[in-house]
Amino acid sequence: MRQAGRSLPEYLKVREGIPMLESCMRPELVTEITLQPVRRHKVDAAIYFSDIVVPLKAIGLDLDIKPGIGPVVAEPIRTRADLARLRELTPDDVSYVTEAIGMLMGELGATPLIGFAGAPFTLASYLVEGGPSRNHEHTKAMMYGDPELWAELLDRLADITSAFLKVQIEAGASAVQLFDSWVGALAPVDYRRSVLPASAKVFDAIAAYDVPRIHFGVGTGELLGLMGEAGADVVGVDWRVPLDEAARRVGPGKALQGNLDPAVLFAPTAAVETKTREVLDAAAGLEGHIFNLGHGVLPTMDPDSLTRLVEYVHTQTAR
Ligand code: CP3
């Protein structure tokens, strides 16, 4: 998950000289990069190689992904007039996605493919701030200061995200993940009022498809119950809340995903195994659990430590 490729020499090699967003539009390259972690680490599922800002680029916004920084938007969205730039997404806007997933279906065999999109709040944060932000000050200024404009912005993003997920499901994705990476910056009362309706709209829009819907966030310990309410089948948990406690917060009828601290992978193998065992023990009685990191692979991570982790989890969970 999450920019995982950057720790792989084979990824860096095929990406050489090709800007990030351009590489997302080349179906052969997307297929190769998506397969790399599956080949090397023998993970149970592939995650489609793209980025959360791809659909925004596809509808014509002037944005780029800068190495070491992240998504940067030339003209931030701050006013009602700016909303006109957020038109609907059609499958033709992202025909390269349909093509790449078609190719992946031929290559992956029984390995499932996870499609994904950015959640309305996290996309709004990039659009309103103009780039990555620690405090989300412009975003919150709009959310608190002009709730109507904010609601309209999130509603448009919900439609774009829903359309983008539908394209991936129709092309063959076997599960989808909605990334609300930065929503942990909000208090529950604000999440309920200002974010939940838009994220729920996305999950509703794809409910009729028979694919599991995963809802991911970081620092969301206090939001887990509300994220469950938003409608996903699986709720992601970072490393700050033990899984048994997270399950109580999320409520019945949902699976959990996570929750090893990615930084644990910098420790010696024995320590990684101890921490992994803790995660698996906390998950033992749950209705469903997808083992994963609580957030992304860091570019400086030793890829071999990831391969060993996958192997360890497989030996510990084999039936
Ligand atoms: O792991 C994968 O390669 C799967 C594909 C994937 C990417 N981005 C490719 C990517 C996924 C699932 C994402 C999601 C994504 N992108 C999120 C949500 C998940 C999360 O990590 O919280 C977010 C917030 C983004 C926005 C974004 N794009 C960031 C923060 C960055 C990193 C900037 C940096 O260099 O530190 C990107 C760039 C990006 N997206 C890269 C990749 C492989 C690195 C590009 C490169 O090779 O330089």
C-alpha cells in the first residue's frame, strides 16, 4: 500500500525519466508496476498503480506530483467560481485505467486487484491548500466559514470519486479502497457534519456492485465509529488503536484492515515478528481482518524486510 514501489529497485528503474502522473497514463507501465510487489513480496492482493489525484488531472485541473513533496495544484480551489473547474468525470477521461486493468486481469490470475480513489476530504485538502498541508488551515477555514460552499465542493468530489471507482470496478477490480488519509485532523463532530455525508455518498454509489469497500484513514482512532457509519465493509486502522478495541469502536458487521506501524519494519527481524504477533493476537477474535501496515511503506525501507513480513504473516495465519 501507498507508494510502496518507491522502496523497490525494479520500480525506480522502470520509472526513470518518466514523471509520476505520466506513468499513471501508460497502461503497460501501470501493469508492470502493479505486478512488481506481487512478484517480489508474494502479497495476497495487488493494488492498482495510480494516485489519488489522477481523476482530478483527468478532468483538466492543472496539478502535478512533485517528488518528495506530493500533489501540488497550480490554482487552489477557494471560491464558488472555482467550483466550475470541477466537472464530472466520464470513463473516456480515464480510458487508460480501463485498458490497464484489462491487461492486469490477464496477468493476475487468482490474485485480486484492489482499485482505489481519494476520499472527498483528503482530495479537498490538496485542492484548497494547493498542496500537502500539516494544519489544513485553508481547508478548515472554508469548512467552518462557508459550510455551503464546502458541502458543494465535497459533493462534487464525491461524484468524481464515485465515477472513478465505478470505472475500476467495471474494468475488473475485485475490491476498492477509499483513502481519507488526512481526515484524522478533524474532531468527530466536524467529521459527522462536514465529511461523513460525502464519503457515505461514495460508498452508496458503488454499493450495488459485489465488491468489498475499504475505508482508510490515519490518526482516526476517535473517528472509527463514524467511519463505520459511512458505509464501508472494511475499516482501516492505524497502529494507535489495538484491533480488538478498534472493533468495539467500529461496531459489528465490518472487517478491519491494518495495523502494524510501518516504522516497525526498521527494527530487527525478531522485533518485527513480536510486533506482528501482537497485531495478529489482537485480531484473533474479529469478524474479519486484512493484515496490512497502518500507513504507507517508506521509500527508505529495506524491501527484504517486507518480503520477510509477508512470509511471517503467511506462516502465522496458515490454516
Ligand atoms: O503503493 C503504490 O504504489 C500504490 C499506488 C498509490 C500511489 N499513491 C502511487 C504513488 C497509492 C495507493 C497512492 C495513494 C495516495 N497518494 C494517497 C493515499 C494513501 C496514503 O498514502 O495516505 C495519498 C495521500 C497520495 C498523495 C501522494 N502522492 C503523496 C503523499 C505522494 C508522495 C510524495 C513523496 O514523494 O513523498 C505521492 C506520490 C506517489 N504516489 C508516488 C507513488 C508511487 C511516489 C512517486 C515517485 O515515484 O516519486
